[in-house]
Amino acid sequence: MIRILMTSMLLISTLVVSSAVSASNEPIQPIKAVTPKDPALVELGKMLFFDPRLSKSGWISCNSCHNLSMGGTDNIPTSIGHAWQEGPINAPTVLNSSMNLAQFWDGRAKDLKEQAGGPIANPGEMASTHELAVSVLNSIPQYRAKFEKAFGSDKVDIDRVTTAIAAFEETLVTPGSRFDKWLEGDKNALNKQELDGYKLFKSSGCTGCHNGPAVGGALYQKLGVHHPYETDSKIEGRKAVTGKDTDLNVFKVPTLRNIELTYPYFHDGAVWTLEEAVKIMGKLQLDRDFNKKEIDSIVAFLKTLTGEQPDIKLPILPPSNNDTPRPQPF
Amino acid sequence: MIRILMTSMLLISTLVVSSAVSASNEPIQPIKAVTPKDPALVELGKMLFFDPRLSKSGWISCNSCHNLSMGGTDNIPTSIGHAWQEGPINAPTVLNSSMNLAQFWDGRAKDLKEQAGGPIANPGEMASTHELAVSVLNSIPQYRAKFEKAFGSDKVDIDRVTTAIAAFEETLVTPGSRFDKWLEGDKNALNKQELDGYKLFKSSGCTGCHNGPAVGGALYQKLGVHHPYETDSKIEGRKAVTGKDTDLNVFKVPTLRNIELTYPYFHDGAVWTLEEAVKIMGKLQLDRDFNKKEIDSIVAFLKTLTGEQPDIKLPILPPSNNDTPRPQPF
């Protein structure tokens, strides 16, 4: 009797969900717009995101490598750091990054707040220190007023700095893609090739890793399940975090949202075209040789994942003054 | 009879002007807001201004050194170029630059259009070539559509690229400063110290060079009229353009609009504080030793020249594609 009742309830609940959300059976869910909970905190975070004074040189900001004009990336294979150092890895997009299970390719930061502190103090990136960055901000009364507004007191510390940057980054989502319109019921939002591509994307197993609203970002996976990935990169992936040999070449699965904007591809940024990236992924991860027509259809589908880009008003940064530590560009 | 009539007319016209514009007798005039004549051209120019693909590396845009979050400058002594080359000179602000009699410190470009082509192809700055930059833009259909909209055909060439950038830059004016409010009749817009500073600025002769709406930019002057400017810089000023020994150390007088935002000062960017800059200018140009009170009052006046900063919506740049020449960051 109890079992019958539960089965009935399950059926009813399934029916209700099905009628309310047409996309409920799809492995990908629409991106939802975000309404900032704390506008003062987000505004401060935006200023910090664009402020090159968080770097030693005074010339590199978060936006330098996570350029919001360019899909939240720098569109070069690996990033340029202080004094033009060649970075070891491709800058992941900041767009929709709040949906990642962890941050960085190897997941070594548990969230956006922890991530934000990394590049500031990395000698190969912004090359400052948390102490210096805080000291710069603390010297500027207009910044202290913004901290006051956001946190209730004008204390500046690295915890507050990274909290604010993370709060801004959480707003950087890209709803409204053509694929999301299709998911939400507009069956004309995709053409036949794009829909064929999506069906193949599912049937061939891509959605095993690239799923959820971000079409990735939700799990770790080895790059090279069936065949090894050929690269000159020395990056070890999750092994650098866990120390386990089995985590060699294991990476956080990247989001495919806005993938048309976030070239070049893979952690080494060695692949410039979506066609080549799809071909490589098919072979390495699925042991499948996609033909040209299949590749083209998957690429056509992937391009439907480009959403509305964040609407950003460029922040006006308060000037340094006679008490502000000076940048050291050279 | 004719002479009497003309004199009368002159008197009448002087009276009319005086009553209409209270600031007509001041050596500085208010900045006027600019309404873009051609919004499509300005929008294209904004995209190009923010597009790092005009550089060889794909990482340096006009905005990298003329940062619109920071008074249209980079706030470092001399600019960072491709591969972190140390530039020879301080980046002049792009704000109100349309009012300059010519562009660059030495006036070697006759206008903003001619200026815009310089850094793109300068090996020490963006290190691209006009051909490569045009080729990048021409490969991107979304850009060609913007050229079509702005120019009536989708041809991309360097003349159009620089025309568009200049059109955008012409919109980068900063009206609404407290000093302009005072000029326009709001006698409470300045406090006593600021007004004392302005009076001293005039009576001591600063307005001999720093005049007009941009408070500079309208003529060339030798840096070191009475005493030489001490510097490690090898920059020769106008001599590099004219070849004349008498033009050694002659520079375009920089605008003082937004001077609080455009530190560090002078062509070598060696001076970080307005107090020191005023002291040096007094001694070198006017052979006058301003005392601390005088310096403080002039600095207080100078800070009233900060206007409303341009309201910029960050452009979303169209992605490169398989046909786009790739950046060469390393």
C-alpha cells in the first residue's frame, strides 16, 4: 500500500515537472540571470576587477586576462604575466565561473573568493602581494568609502577584497543563448544542423562530462581517456593538488558556454579551431572518429551556446594620492 | 564716422557677451559636452579602441595605456610596450585630446586620426603593422558589418580604422568640473583656497601657457625657460620633428584638465605629486619659488579641474574565427 502510494506520488510529481519545465529531461539546463544581492559589494568588486593597481606593475588587472570584451578570456594560448612572463596555462573564462565545482583548471581553489587571491600574489601573474595590494587600496579614501558601504566599516583586507571580486564575478553569467531559448521551448531557435549537432553531442557521450547549466565545470575528468593528449605543456592537472599519480592529466571539465568566444582551447591553448577541438575530444575521450559532417554539426551546436554578454559600465577608479605605494612596472 | 560706428558696435558687442557669458574674461573656458555626430562611427571607434587584436600580441589595446578608468592614462612613468618594452615617454591623456593643437608630446601627428595609426605599428608599443591589423579586422564579418554601417561599405583599411578611433576619442571630453561650474556662474563651486590658487595661477603667469578650455594643449613651450629640467630622459621634444636646435626640450603644453587623475607628471613621468610638479614649474618656467601655502592653493585649484569622466559601456568584441590571423604574444 505504501509502495503503491509512493509510486503514484512519483508519477504525479514527474508529470508536474515535465509540464512545467520542458527541458527537464535534457542534460543541459538554461543559464539563469542573476540579480545582485548586494549592489554595493558588486560595484566594489567590479572596480577591483578592473584596477591594475592590484598588480606590482600597476598595469595588469583581472580584466587583462579575463577580458569581459572577449568572453572573459585573453584569447591567447597561455597568459602574459608581470614583465611579459609566459604563463603555463590558458586563462579559463570568468563567465559563468560561479557554477564550477572549484576554480583553476586543477581545482586548487575551492571557490571564486579563494581564486581571486591567487593571481594578485603570483609572481608570474600580477606579482604583487596581498599586503601591498591592501596597502594601495587602504591609502585611497574613496576606496575606503566603498568598503564602508559594502561591509559596514572601512577596513580593507584581502578577505574583503576577494569577497568583493567574487561577488562581482558571480554576476557574470550569460543567459539568453539560442540554445537556452530552445531549451525553454522555442523550437525555432535552432536550425536542423544545430539540432543534429546537439543530438550527436548527447548520443556520442559528450554530455557525460559537459552537462548542467554551464555545460561543464561540474566534475573532473582525465584528458586522454582513450588516447593521450599530445602537448608540450608541463601542467599535471589534479595531480598537482592531490599528489596522486592517477590524477595526472585530470582537469576540471571546462564550461562550453560561450565557447565560440573563448578560443584557443584546452589547458595549453594549443588548439585554435572548434573543429579541431571537437575532433580531438572525440578521439581522445570517446575513441570516436567524427567525420566532417558530424564535426560541423557539433560545432554549429556549440556556437548556439553563446549567451548575452554581461552589460558592464566601465568603472571610474579613484586616483592614487601622495600616500599610495607606487607601481613598479620596470 | 565709420570709426565711431565701429567703436560703438564693439562696445555693444562686448556688453552683450559679458552679460551672456560671465566667464568671458577668464583665460580658461568651460569644457563643452560633445554630442556624437555619427553614433555608428563612434561605436566602431570604441570597439577598436578596446580591441587588443590591433596589437601583435593580441594583448595591448589603446585602452591599455590610455585607460578610461584612470583618466585616460596608465598612471606609470613611461608606458609598457610589446614584450614589456620600457617606453621612452609618459602616455598623455586621451581625455579632451581633440583640443590639442597637435598630438604626441612633440606634436608630430597633426590630429587624432594621424596619432591613432602610430602606436599600432610602433615596434615598441603595439608592434603590429597596419596591414596585419586591417587583415585581422577584415577577417571578422561582424566587424565588416560595423564598417559598412559607419562608412557605407564594408571595406576595412587603416584610414577608416584611424578615422573611427579618432571619432570615438573626440567624444572623450570631461565637462562639469567644479571649476567649470564656477566659470559658469556658481560662485560657491570653489572654496577660498581654490579660488586663491586660481588667482595665483593667473597672476604668476601659469595661464600664459595653460589656458583655453583644455588649460593647455594650444601651444608649444620650452620646458626649462629659466632653468633646465633635470631628467634622465633622452627625449628631445619638438627638435625631433623640426630638426631645429632651438626646439630642444620644447613640448606641447599638456592639458591640466583632470590633472589629479593623470599622474605621474612631465614627459618623463618622473614627478608623482602635484605639489612637486607645481614647485618645479614655478621655478623652471617662471623663475619663482612658490611657498608651501602658494603651492597648496594652486594644487587645490588644479584638483577642481577634474570633470565628469566619460560614461563608457564596455564593448563586446566579435570573436576571431578560423580565418583570422593569430596573435603572437611570445
